[in-house]
Amino acid sequence: MLKNFSKKDFTATNVLITITVLMYIIQINISNGGLLFGLNLYFLVYGFWWQPLSSMFAHGGLGHLGMNMFVLWQFGNLLERFMGAKKFVALYLITGLLTSILSFAYIYYVDHNVNLVGASGAICALLGYLAYYDKAQRGGIITWILLISVAPLIIGLPIAWYSHFIGLGIGFLYAIITKR
């Protein structure tokens, strides 16, 4: 039976999660949706200007989507309560876009064969922002990002580790610049 939804369920975090899930459904139902909505050289070659934003909502599979949305739900709700919905959405979109653009620089200069998809760069920016304000958790946050970035590489999974580190740094700098 479906749960009755209340106003407390209508958070910016839950709206971002819903948009991401809907985007994934669209992506998998369009021919080459991953290439169209992911961040790759088509951004420059064909002028796919939307890719830095759309890549934050596209994903590489249900496991990838589920893991990212779980972490977004955990930390997004925490940060949204801390800073309010409007500032939280601004944080997510601005730092996510900056992370995408800087990640594209890596793609352009280092690895042309990458198709970057996923919210993890933006989520790592949220964690970078949180690390600035929660000094007691800072070491744990950095260790976690190192773990989720390096461990999959060791077992051979294609992961945008650079996007995680870029996001962490962008989120931390965003906190310094905005000071809430």
C-alpha cells in the first residue's frame, strides 16, 4: 500500500532525487542516452552545451543510481536542514556544474574516451562543504572519498575518481567563499 505523503516528504533533496530517477528513466529509453546526457567530447565537438548539467542526473546503471541517491538522501537532507532548501539547491547545482566543468578538463586533456555520468561529483561537493563546517568529521569524510574513489579502481571498475576529488575541493572552497 502506498504511504500518504506529507509536506515533510517534499524536500529539495527528495525533488533532486526524483528528477535524477526520472532522468535515468529517460536516459535508458533514448538511443545512446548515456552519450547524449553524459559528459564527453560531444560537449565541444557537437556543441552539446547541456552535458555539464545533464551528466549530474544521468547514471551508469541501477546500482550506480541507487548508491548515489542513497548518499544524496543521507547528506542532502542533513545539509538542507542546516542551510535551507534554496541555499542547498544552489550549493548542489553550482558546485555540481563546477565539478562537471573541471572534470571535463580532465577528460579533454587526459582521457578522451571518458563518458562521465553520475551525481557523485556533486555529492562529493556536498561532502566537501560539510567537511568545512564539521571539523570533527573532516578526516572521516576525506577518508571516505578516498575509499570510494580508489577501491573501485583497484578492482577494475571504471570510476571518475578525479570528479570525486574535484567535487570535494569545490565544495570546501564554496563553503569558504559563501560562509553560509
